[in-house]
Amino acid sequence: MVTSTLQRVVLVAKHASFQSRCCVVSSRVQYSTVYDSNEKTFDKILIANRGEIACRVMKTCKKMGIKTVAVHSDVDASAVHVKMADEAVCVGPAPTNKSYLNMDAIMDAIRKTGSQAVHPGYGFLSENKEFAKRLAAEDVVFIGPDTHAIHAMGDKIESKLLAKAANVNVIPGFDGVVENVEDAVKIAGEIGYPVMIKASAGGGGKGMRIAWNDDETREGFRLSSQEAASSFGDDRLLIEKFVDNPRHIEIQVLADKHGNALWLNERECSIQRRNQKVVEEAPSTFLDPETRRAMGEQAVQLAKAVQYSSAGTVEFLVDSNKNFYFLEMNTRLQVEHPITECITGLDLVQQMIRVAKGFPLLHKQEDIPINGWAIESRVYAEDPYKSFGLPSIGRLSQYQEPINLPKVRVDSGIQEGSDISIYYDPMISKLVTYGATRAEALQRMEDALDNYVIRGVTHNIPLLREIITHPRFISGDITTNFLPEEYPEGFKGHQLTSEGRRELVATAAALYVSAQLRSQRFLGNLRVSTTPQERRQWELCVELEKGSHAVAVSRSGSTFTVEVDGVKVEVSGEWNLASALLPVTINRTPRVLQCLSRDAGGDITLQYLGTQVAEGQEICVIEAMKMQNSLIAAKAAKVKSVHCKAGETVGEGDLLVQLE
């Protein structure tokens, strides 16, 4: 026997870097579609959208016995929403203005398929009054509000005036259009700094600037008007008081064509980057029953003022004293609608279809509950280390949603092999968890993120996990400034504590030894019967973030006891390194690591606690010390020569013994 050269395995620890379940109520379902066969709605609905929202609408349609038509661009011909629909029509090439925004092509698809109604989803044509008018002209039902409400709420200047007239709280500001840069400076001075300059026809954070003085107002006016013109074809701007350190809380409303309107509680949407939502929850930790009722009643007042009929969302800014101010109304189904469905039990898509057909609402305000807590994480193909998320493109080489976990819902429109392209929003899915309490919902979200397997594109799960486990978020002390305040230098990934380092070192060591033992076995038996009895103790050296740790590993059954820096850590689990998920128990705490890659040399890339480490950074190196490796001759033979001496270090591939 000879002493082996130092064997080593590199473990790059990306420290822990629903299909919607929409059916009758069960232990895993968060909302229900109760279909009344006597209530006739539509035979066929065309969904003028793509991706997860198209799939979401189709699932409810199928439960209501309604046939569905998908529209798609040429690059989306094999998309999930196309496969899910009963019929599909190509409406043009990849660019959105030639396909999903191509009204002529979509109208042709409606005629060709005989669709009686259109659900627009969100984005694209969902708030386009011209599209709604063209549908009405051909007696096709638009599943949404009428054109008057779309127009009134789509213009920020007009919507603010209407809100004011409906006795809805509005942010102090100038009610007209800002004519020029000097007019902007004058108005800002009268309102008092800081002010918000924003596009009248805007949305999604575009055309918005905060100004704290005259110079910033001049610069903001120039940039916002340019951005508004390019994004919306409308460079009109308005100026209003900027609410410092606000929360973004919105009220879901539902109204019919018979004068009935309800508020379906609130959604907390304060976790944002670049004025775009990242994590939402319902209800809010901040609202008391009185404030919730006041916000809900004002939202309903506005809906009735514009004769609204459908599902819609009234957004408010709320200050630290619970003063709330109207921000805007979205006249469509909101991205984050699933969390409202979870706590109320209502299927909002079904309600929209019923209302569009002319049926009255089935519920009264006192029927609307808050049952439990729901949280939504928007999973994007984005690099979270660049401005909290810049788009990433690529093909999903491996994709596994955590829908096996209880009270987890995933709304998605992709599958393994799908492409995330440059043409469309990089959203992968909406990951939703539900619990009787907020703590339960948060724990389920942490578990779901750890069990979510996404390969082939960079994604934002590391950031999402860091947010939902952050002490400040857990306490509920959040504002729209949460991300820039907590990560002023940008998101750098999870910072390991000393305990976390020991856990990672111990787990890496246990996985390494487990892999070594597995390699010695074949079909459950030792590969060579003359091999000495399996070892149960090992001494290893583990390098983590340029620090070296001597560890001692002992094994009893499936449990490894690893002594790291004088502290014993117990790691147990039955691991299959061919699997993407590696469930382990560390000091009696269940965790899930992910094996991102494993090469022929035995190097393993791990994801641990959701956070990634800079590319190329060598995180965990394990060297086997004092490990005796026996060389067994495969057949009886005579030793011709020996090319090493006892105690000599040898390398991989070195000739040690020659037989004849």
C-alpha cells in the first residue's frame, strides 16, 4: 500500500444561491372554482396573452367548461400556453408590436375561431381602450371594464381628478399638465420638495423621477418626458408630493354591471426594485381593521364613480402614520392576484368571466374573509447581483417546480427546454405559499425556494430567499426603500455567519465522504471482496473562503459527526448525487441543498442557503489526509517492478507497480 497524493474535490457553494393547482378545495388548494352548470357564460374564449397568465386563465376556463384559443408569435409556437389551449393561432413574428400587440392579427384570429369573448390577461392589450372598442364593434365581449373606465383610469391626471371628486385621498400636487421645465420648477416649489415627476400615461416605473431641488426637477423633467414619449407615445407629465419612506399597499376590487362592488382586502407590495414589485403578501402586517376598511371603502367609491365592472386594483401609498393616498387604478387582472385568491377563496378569473357575461356578484362585503396568509415571490430570469436584477436569457436545461410541497402554488407558463428570450418579460413564474399564519407562509416560501430547481439561466432566487429571511422583512418593518436601504452597494449574496460556515464545511465534508464510500460500492456490494472493512473515521482539510479548516469525520449509519474548529456538527441524510436536490439534516434542522453540477473529476457545485458566490471563486476545497488507499490486482500476476517508495507522494496517473 502507498499513501495517496492529496485527493481533492472542489465544492463551489452557491450558498443557498404550479403549475397552478386550481381546483375544488382540498388540503393543497388555495382557491376554488365552483362551476354552476346552469349558469351559461361563453362557449369559447380567446386569451390575448402568453406565458403564465394565459395558462392561468385557461385553467379556470377548462373548469368552467369553456373552450380556449391561444394566440402566439412564431417563436412561441411550442410554448406551454399553446399546448394547453384547445386551438391556437399564430399572430405574427417575435417582436410584440408584430404579434401580441398586433390588433389586426388578433381580430382575425377571433373571427377565424369564432371566439365569443377575449380575456386580455395583464400587459399587452389589457388596458388598451381601442382594442376594447374594436371588440365591441364586432359583438365580442371584452373580459374587463368598459372603455370609459379604461380611459379614465389610464390617464393619471384624469384619474387623480376623478379620485378627488369621489372623496378618495390624493397626494398633494398639481392637478394639470406641466407645460415646460420652468413651469415644473415653479410647481415643485409651490408643492414643496421632495416631489415626484411622472408620466401621465405611465406605468411599470417608467417615466418617473424623484426631485429634491430645482436642478433635479429640471433634469427629471427632461428625462421623464423623453422616457414617457418613447414608452407611451405621450410626453405629458404631472408633479405631486413625494411621500418619503412609503409603503405600497393596494386594494383588490370586484364590481359587476348591476352597481355592486366589493373590496377583497389588501396586498402589501412594498418590496420593489426600480418601482417594480418583487415580493408581495396578503394581508399587510401594517394595516389595522379601521385603516383596511377605510382604504377598501374608498377603493369601492372610485370603482363606482367610473361605473367599473370587473376585477381591478386601486393602489395607494401609505405613510408611517397610516395616512394613505391614491396612486393609480389598474383596470385589469393584477400580476399578484393569486395571494388574494389564497386568503379569500375566490377565483378572480371566474369572477371576471361571470361579470363579463352580465351575472351579478354572488357575494356581499361581509362574506369576504381573510383566511390565513399568502406570500408571492416573482421568480425572474435575472441576475440579482446587477441592479437587483437585469434580464438573463437562455434555455431551461433543467426545471423542477416545488409543487410537491404542501400549500405551494406555482403559476408558470414554461417547462424544461423552454427558452427565455429577449423579446418578452423574463418572468419564470409566480411562486406562492400559503399558511394559517405569516410565519408558516414564510417558512413554506423558504422551503419552496430551496426546492426550486432552475438550470440554464441566471435567476433571482438568491435575492428572493435573502428578502424573505431578512430580520427586517420578518418583522414587517418595510417600505418601498427596503432594497436600496438594506443593500446600498447592491445585492452581494448571503453572508455566512460563523455557524453557517461550520454547517457548510461539515455538510461538504459529509457529502465528500459519502461520495467516496459510494464509489467503492457496486450494486450495494463492495467492488472488490478482498477490500478491508469500510472505514468509519476520516480526517479532512476543508478550505472555505480562503480559510482552512481541519475536520474530523466519523460515521454511524447515515449520520456523520463532523468536528469543525472544535465544534461538533451532525449531518445526516440519504443522498443521491445524481439528483438535483440534496435533503440533509444539520444538527436536527432540515435543509435542502442543490447539486448544481458534478464533473468527472468529482468536483461538486452546491447551492446552499440560496445565495450565489462570484463566478470562479473557489469556495470549498477538501483534501483527504492520512487516507489509506489499497491497490488490488485485478488478476493473479508477477510483480515486474515497483516505481515508488513508502511515504512518497504520488500523483494521479503515475505508474506505481508494473505487473507481468
